[in-house]
Amino acid sequence: MHPIAHAASRPDHPAVIMAGSGKQMTYGEMDDAANRFAHVLRAHGLAPDAAFAVLLENRIEYFALVWGSQRAGTLMVPISTRLTAPEISYILKDSGAKLLVTSHAFDEVMADIRKDCPDLTVLMTGDDGAESFDAALAAQPDGPIADQRAGANMLYSSGTTGRPKGIRPAPPENPDPQAMIPFLGLATMGAGMPTDGSMIYLSPAPLYHAAPLAWCSAAQRLGATLVVLEKFDPEGALAAIEKYKITDSQWVPTHFVRFLKLDPAIRTRYDLSSHKRALHAAAPCPVPIKQEMIEWWGPIVNEYYAGSEGIGMTMIHAADWLEHPGTVGKAIHGTLHICGPDGEEVGAGEDGLIYFENALLPTYHNDPEKTADAMHPRGWMTLGDIGHVDEDGYLFLTDRKSHMIISGGVNIYPQEIENLLVTHDKVMDAAVIGAPDPDLGEKVVAVVQPIDMAGAGEALEQELRDFLAPSLARIKMPRLFDFRPELPREANGKLYKRELRDEYAAKAQE
């Protein structure tokens, strides 16, 4: 199961459809473009294990890059489109990328990147000049390169807790590009994706992120048609499900919150009957939010917990989740271990650092210290999340270790407060952080995006305090509410809490 095989057996079957523009690429066309791009990589001196970078908005060319790299044995480095020029330059240098594929959407940052990386080769999609990506492809043959081998993606963490970390995957067990990969088993046996080529898969998130990239790749290995949103819009996503008769999809909790804030008349306007499986992950989903989604979409809302590192995965289907609300499931890849501060495993129901035991583990590129920090003495690896396992083996997430607030000597996990806030009917989004405090060490601050900024102020603050009071201990109640029209959130759902913490730390020093 691989796009190469689907191109041979069903060359005219749509491989990708861009939801907004309607632009399509068949498996035959994608195979030709991937072969040409593999030749481009070799022509620019990229041998197996060499790195190239991608700075692109969601556009159809992404898949020629993915599958061209996958058969050239190279490391593709997708870069977040939200990053600044210095952050992008850091990733380019750290990864050793010899080539960058980008578009004119990033001309503003590219001016500084070119100055900072003068030897970098650049190819521009949608350009007809000397750096034209299309011209570079057209100049190459559409047949396979002579030395095909499996490539990989080297993803960089979002930088929410510091400088991005390059996650260098373990070498593939089989270098054949068409060899079966373990993730495909998780997609079919775990997520239930069909293997008969009938799947129509909706991807609403940025393709540079780990989850969309992995699930889209798995779907195309299975012969699916991908429908890609150029940018997430809640009503637009519902319209796409109806228009393209979507069967499978992948989301983050922020998407669900946006859906549920829609006017009921809009939510019920679209025919979603084709929709059979809806995966979600990236952050703990507030229990009331997920319950509402299951009531609306039916028992098709399935959840998993994993990370860009690929060290393990849990999964829970909707029916089981309803019996264990709040869980992210049982391990289906890797073995779970929950450990206390001393490194010893803790009992059922007790919070600790979540580790996965796995035979294949990644490393953090050029950073042995970060790799060592993520490792348990017994060879297990952590993503830095805190949680517990119940007596039945179901994992429950508490929060990120790096997000924990220590106020007056008490450990406070912001996720609990955020999950409550976003269920309020006047709140669109919320972030809870610890800000410096001379008495408590840190104070709890709630940064809230109201649905209507005109309603922000003392009255809304009091309403939110009254709303939280029955569910929160007094020590957890935010000392400060800060209302803003937008939070620094990635389109993939990741919240840039570091930006908020840095802002409040700087204010404390004024």
C-alpha cells in the first residue's frame, strides 16, 4: 500500500483536492511530480539523509515534496508558517538544510532569511523566475531515480517552551520506500481507516504539523482522496464534509470549541451523514466539549494521544470514552509508564510523568542534553506530559510539566482551569499561565478571548469568577483576568504560552 502502487493501478483517482480552490491532483500526477522532485533533490546535491526545508501554506504542491523526499531518502523539515525570520533561520541552520521550498506568501520573512542564510538554495512555488519550483520540476524526468530509498520527516517542536527541537526519527527498519510502516497498522487497526481506497479524508490543519502530515500520508498509502482546507473555518469545514462526502477526518479540541460556538442554525445546515470517523488529539479535550460533539456527530469521535516524537500512542473510541469520560485511552503503540519525581512508577490514580517504552526511539537533533532529559534511566522516553492511569489501564492527561504553576508552594495545572473557561458561552478561547508574584512566587492569570470583545470588562470577569467558583479550589482561582481579541495559538491548536509568560515576566521587571 503506497502511492506508487495506486498510481499504477488507479492513476486517475484523485489523490488531493484543495477544498477552497477545488484544485485537484490525481495519483498519476502526484507520482510524476514526486519522481521529478526526487530528481530535483539529487540535482541539488541532496543525498540520502541530507535535509531540505519546506515553508509553505496549505497548497497542493506539498504532496509532491512529501512523496519525492520519501523516495529520495532525504529528511524533509516542515517549518511552521507562524515563526519569525530568526526562528526560521535557526531551524534552517540547525537542520543543515541545503534547500528551501517556499512561496511568495512568505516574502516578508524571506528577505531576512536570505541575508541570514546566504548560501541557501530557494525554490518558489507559484513563481516563473529563476527560482521557479515548477520550472525545476519540469526540467527533470518523470521516472524514478536510480537509488530510491525511504525518507523521513524531521519535525521541529513548536517552540512553546523554548527554542524548537529537531526530532530526528530512528532510521527505518526497511529502506524500501514501499515497505509497510508501523503507523499504517495504527491507522487501520487502531483508527479503523478503510483499506479499499474508498476513504475521503478531510485535513483541516496546517500540513507542516506532525499529525496532519502523518495522517494524510497514511491516508494516501491507503489510496484515499485527501480534501485539504487551505485554512480552518468552522462553517467551511462543515460545508466541505457535505460537499465532498467526507468519511474520515482529524481535529484538535480548539476546532471542536469553534464548531460549538457556531449558531445552531449553521451547525444543522449541513449534511454530515457520510462522516464515519473523526479523530482528535493535540491537547486534552474538555469533557463537556467532547460530550456535545458526540451528541451532535454521533459515536464517531475517537481520540488518541501521541507526539511528534512517535514514541507511543494511546487511543479510545467514542463508545468506550462515554464509559470512561476524560480518558485518552489505552496504549496501542509502546508501553506506558507513569513515574514520580524519583523515577519510580506510581500507583493507579496517581499523577506522574508519562513515559513510553519502545524499541525505536528518536533523538533531538544536535542536542544530546535534551535527549537525555527526556529519557528515563530504564530507557523509556517522555513527551513531558503529566497524567495518571486508572485501575483499568486508561490514561488521563493532567497537563504539560512545563505549564505547571507553583503558587504558594501548591502545584496548579492550568489545563483544568482552561477546560472550564472554554465551556462558558461568552468565551471563545482561554490560556492560563503563571506570572511572577512577590508573595506567592507565581500567581494564576487567565488570558481570555471573549466571543465579543465589546463585552469584556469587570462584569464579565465577575461572571467568570462566579462560573469557576463551584469547581475550583480558591488557590486555583485566577488572580487576574486579561481579555484579548486573540490568543497566540497555532493553527494546529498549540498555544504559545511561552509568549504570554515572557510578556508577564517582562512586566514584572518594569
